[in-house]
Amino acid sequence: MAEWGSDIDVQALGEARSGGVAHTLLDVREADEVAICAISDSLFIPMQQVPGHLAELPRQHPLVVMCHHGGRSDQVAQYLRGNGFTNVHNLAGGIDAWALLMDPDMARY
């Protein structure tokens, strides 16, 4: 995972997931968005609630933050880095890129 920068692409995440690489995928979208589509085994904490859940977030392996297109998740990743998280990565393109490139049967919005 050392090769991951502040942003990772959906292909790198897909390789990590299929390869059994330990990581947590943090979905910071709102509940109505998650109801439309989600990546299995994601941890769902809406963006505005993240500050109240810092103690619950793992630090022992990479934390990949995801939203719809990558803007909100980038803000959350920066916030987490500013609060002592050292292995945080933003999913570039968000779940929309995941649906387009990795799971074409996934619903999009």
C-alpha cells in the first residue's frame, strides 16, 4: 500500500480488495445516496458525522475514503490526516468511477 498516494484509483482499490489486502473503505455519503448503491463491506459514516467517530476508525491498515465523485471524501481525508491519521487515501472518482470501471451493473445517480 506504500505506493498509494493521497488519491488512489478504483483499479488499485479493486486489486487490493480482490487480493485480500487489509483496508477499510469509509463511505462518507448520505444515507439516501448509499440506498442507491454501495460497495460491500464499506463502513458508512456520513461526512458531517466523521468528527464524532474518530476513535472508531482503524489506524492499523489503510483507510480509503469514498463519496460520489471524490470531492467530499478528499475533504474528509484531509481532515483525518490533520487529526493524526497517516494512512488515509481518497478514492479518486468515488463510487461513480467504481460503477463505470469496476461494476457496470451498479446503479448510478
